[in-house]
Amino acid sequence: MAQITPNGAPPVTALIAEAQRELDLRKQVYWSRVRAGKMRQDDADKRIALMAAIVRRLPGSFGCGQTACVGAKSAFAPGWCDQTPGGAGQRRF
């Protein structure tokens, strides 16, 4: 579980990791639901695409802008940052 920052908000890396986890989960669960006839394929595709857009947009929304943040599986993946470019949490590439 991610630590809460002193200002009471979860770190950006935790938000990105959670969005990626949700995207991975949707891909697994929705596939099963479509096969079982409990969900239409077009609805599954739309919901997966929306979450994928969130995952792609999150790094830029917080001033990170680093492509390394996109698609990583863990909040502890190399290249992730918690702050805007030049901040103390920034990993240099």
C-alpha cells in the first residue's frame, strides 16, 4: 500500500500504479464476462480503452511527462518520479 504524503495525498506513482493495476484487471475480467455472455464486447472494449487513456494521461497531468511512467507495472519501477521535472524525487535518465 502506498504511503500518504505529508499533505495528505497519495504520491503520483501510487496513482499511476493503481490505474495500471485496474487496466490489467479489466483486461482479464472483461474477457471472461464477454465469453460468459454477461458483457458485450463493444462495452468491454470501450471501458478498457477509457482506463488505458487514464493510464497514458496520468504522468502528464502531474507535470511528470516521463514516458517511463506509462505502462510500468509497479510503483517501484525504475524511472518513476513523484514530482515535477527537477524535483527531489526525479530519476534522471
